[in-house]
Amino acid sequence: MKIIVHLLCTILISISCQSQPFAADETLQIPTTASIDRFSVPVSDAVYDTTHPYALVAGGSKGIGFGIAEALAKRHYNLILIARHRDTLDYAKHKLEDEYHVQVTVLVYDLAKEESAAQIAQWCKEKNIALKILCNVAGLGGSNDYPTLPLDSLRYMVALNVESCMSLSLLLQPLLEKNAPAYILNVASMAGFAPIPLKNMYSATKSAVLFFSYSLRYQLKGKHISVSCLCPGPVFTKPEIVQVTKDKLGWIGMKMAMMPHKVGEVAVRKTLKKRMIIVPGTIAKVFSGVLRVLPRRWAAAMYYKLGG
């Protein structure tokens, strides 16, 4: 039994570290407002397609966000992709337009900034975007956070992981309601199912996204807006994650892991089927089920004993 518990916790700790934009010994570099170039297309000259619905993907330039954007493009949704790096956004735009012949608009925003959600929503309203799907994908984590990271980095994590999701869902709700039936897809993590002492803030923010999604689903049910929450296990979003998975988890980790495009496909397919919790992959579903029935203090204690 002890060996099984140890294996379970090792797998879950590794899962919770899959999407890290900065390492344990790094300080998150928070961009200044001056570094954000708002638009990478001449918005005033653009003519927006009114024959196909739109999906907005916050954090859609790479990784899981791009996988979701690609799955939506396959289904002939025009796209609005938002991230804070123009080069990755432009690459995503050209790839999706060339392969799927949909209209892709890119907006360059730092979604952790308080004013970003309001400006994005105002732009969508002014352009009368036929918004059918909102995907809140943007987020960040690390191999440890509280209390190691400085306060401004921790606040940035909370703002990006939680506040951006909450703000965009609220401010874009009128457009979604106008174009109902509509959908909101929030991206959390399997780390949201249990408290993780070494990754205190990350697991707490993903838990917040998960609980927010549960409640929002019932709040918007009468408005014909379906809410789903994606809680993936290991996702190979960058090469180093492949090596870490091999070294720490061996064959079971490689069996559980998925590529971003497959996660995106599962996420979109099940969102359109109005599934509440989406955990891609059979093995990941099993472990997520264990986490959901395990008492929280037991999970926290096991993570702590194993260095999590």
C-alpha cells in the first residue's frame, strides 16, 4: 500500500509541474505596460467575417491554447487569439489561416493586467463579434511558489490564473448570451483537485478556477451558456517536459502524457458536448478520480512528505 501511495503522489507531483513557464530558482519577469504592443494587425482596416461564429482563446498562441485553437479552426470557427508575445501570435495566425482557411485576429495583451479584460471586451463589442466560445487558457506555474517567490510574482500568478478568467467571463458574457447557445471553457489542472504544499499558490489558483467553473455553470445555465473546465495531466508543451516525464515516471508517465493538439481536440469536443469536467486520457482520469475522493488533508500530507 505504501508503494502504491508513493507512486500515486510521485505521478501527481510530476503532473502538477508540467506547464511551467519559469523554473524553481527563477523570478518571474513581469512585463511592463510599455512592452505590450496592443495589436499586431491593422484593426481599423480589418473586415470581419459574419458568416462563421467566433471563438476567443486567451493564451492561444502556443501549447494547450494553440491545440484548442486548432481544434476550433477545424470546426470552422473564426478565431481571436490573445497573448503577450507578438511573434508567437503571428506564427499561430499564419499557420491556422493557411491550414484551415478561417479568419484569425491576434491581440497582444498581458492578461494579468487589470485593464486588459475591459479593453478586450470593449474591442469585441465595437466590432460586434459573433462570439460563441470563450476559452480561458492563459496561466502560469512553477516547480515551487509560496513563499519562495517574491510577492509581486505571486500576485501576478493570481491575476493571470484567476482574475483574467473571472474578468473575461464576466465582461464577455453579454456577447456570449447574444450569440447563445454559447460556451465557456476554463483551463485548470489536475493540481486543482488537491492542495500541494510546494506549489501552494498554483494548486490554489487552479482549484479556484475549478470551483468558479462549477458555480458559473449553474449561474449561466438559464442563459444557454455551457461552462466546462479542462483539468489535464502531463502535456508535452515543450521538449524538456518529455525528458522529465521519462526520467521521473518512466513508462506510466509516457502512457499518461498527451500532446497539446490531442488535449485541444478532446477539450473542444467535450466542451461542445457540454461536459463539465474534462480530464483527457484514461490513466489521468483514474488518478483524478482518486484525488477527488481523497480527503484534502491526506493529500496535502502525502505531498508534503514526498517533497510536494
